[in-house]
Amino acid sequence: MTHPLENLDPAQPVQVLPRHLAGPGAVDPRTAWAFPYDEGWPFAQTDAGTAAAFSPCLRLQTTYDPQPDEPGKGTWTISAHRAPFTPPTWRITLYATTPVELVHDVHTELLDLYLEDQHSDQDRLFHDETAPHEAYAPLLTRGWSHDVQTDGTQTFLTPEKLGGIRHRYAISGSSAPAWRAWGGYPDEPYWRAHFSFGTPVTLVAAFTASLISTEPLHRTVQDVPVHTRRALYVATTTAKQPNGNTPVAPPPPAPVSGRTR
């Protein structure tokens, strides 16, 4: 089966949707985190690419650990601590293959929560009262399916079944993440994201809002995962065609049951 990128040069810039199939994009921790480094947010990065940043109070820590030989190519990790140098109260872990725009939007919301707490008597980093439906209701408006299981979880799948979010709403006796997200085939996803219990739902909602955004992501053809390209929609491309027209792919096809390699 052909796909929208088949006849384009690997280095050709394109804008693609849906976001969960776009690939990671250009990874730059300093840009992805977008913290006010000139206002007391320490940042450090090694020659190998490992990076870390901290809030001035040292209660928030975020790291990027590239592992090129691993399936997820490394991890982005956010951890929140009630006091410096204590075990984390909650943690977010994302594969390095997660679209970097999603990583950026979560960190932008994280900074907003931090600043709100600094200027109020709230402590939303640890006592967020945002209801879970704020994170998943928008998925339903975009055509995602919804299935509730008897084990205390509910699963939301993208229309083409190549991405999803699982929410564990029954928390007693469970050490599993409260929220899981993935992009690609369920048995072999290209990226994963885990949000532990205690993670502010506001941050999960920022992630899902970015995930379903209709703003296309800028990529080169070679950056887009190969196995799911048939489900992509190319919003724009600057490739020069013999007739001077710009090719625009049709919207993603209907869901399929098999995998094409």
C-alpha cells in the first residue's frame, strides 16, 4: 500500500498529522523545557547529550537521557519532590521518540503550575483538584473510541487504532501508572508515556490537548516512522512537482486490522 511520503526525498520538509504518528522531531532539551534559565533554573548537559534542569527550590527535576541503541532511544523524565533530595512524589516518563512538541507542552504547563504555586497559597503540584475527565473528554470529541474494563481501567484509542491512552481510575493496591499513552501499533509502539499516581491531572490534560491538536508538526520525511506512514495526512510540503502543484495527501484511511512491514 502506498503512503503520502512515498515519492518525496528523505530530506524533504513536510507538515504532518496526526501528531502521534509524526516521530520525535528535532530534540533540544533546552528548547523542549523552555524554563526561565536566567531566573535561577539550573541547566546542564554533557557532551553525550544527557541533560538536566531543576527548579530554583530543587523540588522539580527534569532530565533527558538519550540511549540511541534502545527501542525508545532514551527517556524524558519529570519528577516532583515535596522536599529537595527526597524520593519523588510523582513522576512522568516519556520515550525519547515521543513527539518533542508534546514534551514541550507538558513542561510549559509544569512551569505554569510552579509559578501559580509560587504566587498563591495553593500547592497544585501535589494537590491538583483537576478532574480526570478534563484529560480524556477532549479525546472523545475527536473520534477516539472508549472502552471501560472491569479491572479499573479505561482505554481510549485513536480512530485508526495506532495510538491510545489508558487511564487507571481504580487506584487501590496498584503500582502501575495512572495514565499510559502510546503511538504506533499497540504491541510494538513507537513511543510511550507514563504518568504515575499523584501526577497533576492538569499536566495529563496538557499532554492530551497537545496530542490531539490539529496544528501540523514540522518534520523531514526521514524523521517520520516508516511503519505507520500510510495513516498520515500531509498538510503541506514544499516539494517541487513537474506541473508546479503541491501534493496534498487525503486524510488518513479507515482503520485496518493488519500490519504492513
